[in-house]
Amino acid sequence: MQLWQFFNLTGDLDEDTRLTIDGTHRWREEARGDEQQTIRVTVEQTVAKDLRIGGGAAVFEAGGATEIRPHQQAILTQGRFELRTRLEERFFDGADQVELRLRQRVQYNQPLGDGWRASVGGEWLGLLQGRNDGQGASTEQWRAQAGIAYRVSKRLELGANYWLLVFPNGAQPDRITHVPQTVVTYRF
């Protein structure tokens, strides 16, 4: 059983630059890696009408282990669709080398009226280089997401999501995880 709580602080630094700081607390069973706390900072620059590029870094703490995760990303918006490509460099305590992970996400956002909106999406997470010597490229996981959010005020939004995580396991059955989430977003 898991429950992830997301806290987002986001806003424009100028007309073309956005800052987002997000933190999570992930309640997870010990068998799933124990509880995890994260903080991530991302800065994005609008470079064309529907295109933002940016990057940042995150720190993940779980079960006494630390991961440092710089990232770079590009986000293309087409109507209600949002397509994101993110490259992550993952530094783990005791790893043989930096892990390189590519994430490809598509999300659709649907306004529902009176401050409500729904979203659905999917994401592929692929390892380009594993953290252990000799660990090559592979699909790490697939994610499917559905959510609903309500804009309480101009600055505050509350939401709930459901994520289905699928971890391919070679010849063995895939590992599947169901993750409910809560989301609080504040816009400055």
C-alpha cells in the first residue's frame, strides 16, 4: 500500500520564465522501499509559442539512502495535450556509475467547469544506462495516471490522482503498483 502527497509552489519569474518547487512525502511499505521524501526545483523558459525548455535538480531520501537527480526537459503543448521529454542523471549512494533515465510523458487536460478539471496521461521511463556496471538500456516502468483537481482560489488548487505503475520483470510477471495521490498547488 502506498500514498503519495505532492506539494507544489509555482509561478512566473518574468513573462517567459517559470519556477516550480515541488516536494513529496511518499508513504510506502518497507517492501516498496520504505517512506520517501523528495524536493525538486525546476526552472523553465518559454522559447516558442507552445514550447518550454528547462532543467533543475532533486533530492530523494528513502530508507536512509540518498539520490541526487539533476534533469533537463522540453515541454510541448498542443491544445489540451502536453508532451514532455525529460532526461535525468541519477546519482545513488554506493552506485558504480551515474544512472541515465529518459522519461516520455503525454497528458491530456479537460476543463470541467466551475474550477474543476480532469487529466489523464501515460509515461514511459527508460534506462539508457543503469547504475551498476554492465547494466544496459531497458524499460524501467510504465505509468498511467488519471486525476481531478479543483481550483479553490486564484492561487490554490487541490487535487487527487490515481497512478498505475507497471515494472517489467523480464520472463517473470510484471510488478504492478497502485498509487493514490493528493496534490496541493500554490501559484505565486
